Amino acid sequence: MARARHEPVRTCVGCRGQAPRRALVRLVRGPDGLVGLDPTGRAPGRGAYLHPDLACVESARRRRALERSLRAHPSEAVWERLRAILSGPAGAGQAPVWSHDRPG
């Protein structure tokens, strides 16, 4: 009998709900201090996770949860890119947008 494979669980910074890592969208503050989306989930740096749901994104923005988690300020371009990806297929396939905001 094969063992069940362990699936890492992460917490959404928007709603504080837990979900498997693969079910969440990762944002990362890279070593250079830039904040952006991490489509692979493996980029180096400090990461934060969100459900792929506009309600979670808006909650995280309203509560400034990403700023606290990443210790950096995502630019408006990062928020717009996240909304575009989650609102439909028009955002799919575009390159990630990195902010130019440095941690304060």
C-alpha cells in the first residue's frame, strides 16, 4: 500500500483560510526588494499567499496584509496584474509585473 503524498498547506493573507499550496497564488519580495507574482512558486525571497479570488485580493489590500507579510509595498501595477489574472482569461499568459517599490 502506497503512502499518501504530503501536500504543504499555506495560509491566505486575505481571508486567513488555509489551503494546499498549489491552490494559492504566491507573491514574493525578491532579494532585490521588488514585489511581484511568482507563477512557479519557487522564486527566492519572502513569499505570501492569496486564494485566487478577488474577494481575498481586495481584503488583503484593504487590511494591508501583503505589506505586513512581505515587509514591502506592492505597486499599483502588481495589484492590477493580480486582478487581471483573476478576473478572466484576458490576463492569462502575460509576463509578471514587478513593482519598483523598495521596502521601507
